Amino acid sequence: MSPLFISLIIVLYFSGLILISYLTTRKLDSQSFYRGTKKSPWYVIAIGMIGTSISGVTFISVPGWVLTKQFGYLQMVLGFLLGYFVIANVLLPLYYRLNLTSIYTYLRDRLGYWSYKTGASFFLISRTIGAAFRLYLVSMVLQTLVFEPLGVPFWATVTGTIGLIWLYTFKGGIKTIIWTDLIQTLAMLTTVVLSLFLIKDALHFSFGEMVDAIRSSAYSKVWFFDDVRSSSYFWKQFLAGAFTTIVMTGLDQDMMQKNLACRNLKEAKKNMYTYGFMFLPINLMFLSLGALLALFAVKNGIAIPEHTDKFFPMLATGGYFHPALGVIFIVGIIAAAYSSADSALAALTTSFTIDILEADKYEAAKTKRMRFKVHLGLSLVMILVILAFRLINNDAVISALYTIAGYTYGPLLGLYAFGLFTKLGVRDRVVPFLALAAPAFSYVLSINSKSWFGGYEIGFELLMINGLFMFLGMLAFSKRK
């Protein structure tokens, strides 16, 4: 597939996004960047949030993960459903009752100034790293397929990637993103379905034969109850999925910013339930895609790459299938990556402007200037983080993403748990130090768990352990409110 042809696809794709940005940003006031116009249909937001959550990480890493983890990821996806139920019935009512723009202002009112700044800061760190992971992945693929053959260096690819996001989000913010994410999610889901059928045809399967082949393959094992010490053990995966969803969706300004753009709490709950239940069939499709690719590779004697993130890109664009699969793959990964990254940049801008700079204290004109500078500055930070990640990454990106989330979102989990489930106050100035100590203790426990606990391996439950350390630390420094 010609690099110039792929470049043409990218140009056409982003021309469409910029057109949507133009159509959605006319006659908007400065607050529309943060919360839209509070008139967005809940079902549009629900579909767009799918793309935000899935991103290029899932699009590439989950099919590759089948090679080593089989279908065990579905255990975690089932835990997601429990997490979405908690968000809809505990967190969303709280956010709507307090009429929040940034969800971290709850911490200021409930616990104090330093708790508020700590929560917002850990979100900024967490989301910057998470968005950088996702954009690194798509930039790496585009660099290999398109820009490296054209002599374009990696730093220029990353800069162009972030620049395009900035271009169509800097004015409309969440109002634009709700509609661009809808288009990008639909494009991504269409590419997954088309990919399944193209690979099915290459294997000469009927639809029923495809289902039987996946079900009977060595890759389709879902349940892991046999070894409690393993990171794939069911209850570890299930509970990690639930808590990961609570923090990475319910305590995340990026995801909640879209929910707060719904007309009211009732529609926000509909959005959350719809979004949550769609996750199971969508992830099942990604895992099935990975199983089919593995069956194709075995049948044709194709060597599996050492880094499983390269498995799907290698087969899709390497001339093994109909050329249409390469085009579909490029469109899919761009749609998946950008639907996640654009909303992350808007949410980071919102949180930094409101929570760190406290821009709501100033007049509208000054706030708008501050927001513009923050949006541009965070774009530059994102570029630097992606370039740094390229130097240190040596693992499947989705695994690395959840591991990092366990350290950075854990203090947020502890902060909100203390605020929601106790009536105590806390010695506010101690909270930043507790938020640094909890991940440090968690790291020590993680690297020594096998030797200390008879071979027990800490996996994604690291998030819960980290949150517990934070909660216990706050109890130790609590006081009557």
C-alpha cells in the first residue's frame, strides 16, 4: 500500500473533522468549551464515549493480547459493567447535584484546598500519560507505514498528530468533541466488523465456521479459576476491572465532562448504562479478531512478532490479505486513537485551567486567553511525553497503560472513597504527602509480592491496593469534621 495513498486518506479524514469543528463552534460562548451547551443527546454521547475508551490501544493491543492471555480480558470487561453501575448510581447523582464543571471541585468542598489540588494534579499526570500511550501507538504505526518511507522523522509525525488535534478542538472543546467522537466511533466499529469478514473470507470460512473455529481454538479460554496467584485469576481480573472503571471513568474529568454535557441526570444515567453494556460485545469482537489472525498466522506459517502490538498491523498491511484490509486498518486506528486523544486534551485543558489556575475567578475574556495558552502548552507537553515513551516502552501498551493507571489513579480512588464513605475530615496539608507515599508503598509491595507471599503475583489489583493505602493514610490523619 503506497505511503502517498495512505497520506491522502489521512488528509481526507482530518478535513472531515475540521469541517465538523467549524459547524459546531459557531455562536458558542466561552463556557461551551468545558460543558457544551447542555443540550447534547445522551445516545450521541454514549456512542462517542465508546471511541474515547477503546482508543488505538484496544484496536491494536487486544487482538495481540490473545496470543498470550487468550480471552481472559473478558473477565476484566465483566468487571467494567459493575463499575459503570456504581458510577451511574453513586457518582453521577453527586456531580449533577453539585452542578460541577470540574469534578475535582468536590474534593475542595468536602476535604479542603490541598486535597483538591492533589486530586486534580494526579488526574493531570494520569491522563497525560494515558493519552501519550495511546497516541504513541498510532504514531508508531503511521511512522512505519507512511512517514518513514517518505523520510519524515518520528518527532515530526508526533508533532503533526498533536497539531491536528489542537486545530479542531481549540475553539469548540467538548461541544466539538461530542460530534467528532460519534463519527470516529462509528468509523472504528465499522472497520472492526469489515476486518472480521475479510479475514474470515481469507480463511475460507462461512460465518458459522468462523464462530466454531474461534470457539474451539486454543485462544478462546475465558475463565481462569485454577491459580489464585496468577495475574489472570478471575476475581483479580473482575475486581480490577470494576475499580479501574470507577477511577478511569467515574473519577476522570475526561469521561465525566461528556456525561455532564447531557441535559439532566436521567439522560446521563441512560448514557452510562448504554455505554457500559456496549463494551462486552465490542471487546468480544476485538478478541475474536485476534483469534482469527492467530489462526491465519499458524495456517500460513507466519512468524509471530516478539511485540504482540505489532501483530495486527503486520498482517493487515503486509500483503497477506485483500488490500482493502490495509485501508480499513488505517482508518480504524486513526479513528480509535483520535477519538480518545482529542477529548483527553480538552479535559486536561479544563482541569488545568479551572483546578490549577482557578480561572473561574477571573472575567470571561481573561479566562479565554488563559485557556488558549493552556491548551497549546499541554499539546507541547503531550509531544514530549510521547517522545520519552518511545525510548522506554518494552511491553504491550495496554498492559503498561493499566499498570501506570494503578499507580496514578490509586490516590484519587482513596480520596473519593474517604470523602464519600466517611463523615470525617482530614488534616488537609498532609494529603499531598500521602498521595506520594501510597504509590511508593504499592510499588514496593508489587515487586516483592512473589517472594513475600509464596509466589502470589500482583496484577491489575494494584489499583485497589494503592487506593487502600491512600484511604488508610487519610484515616490515620483524620479528624472530626
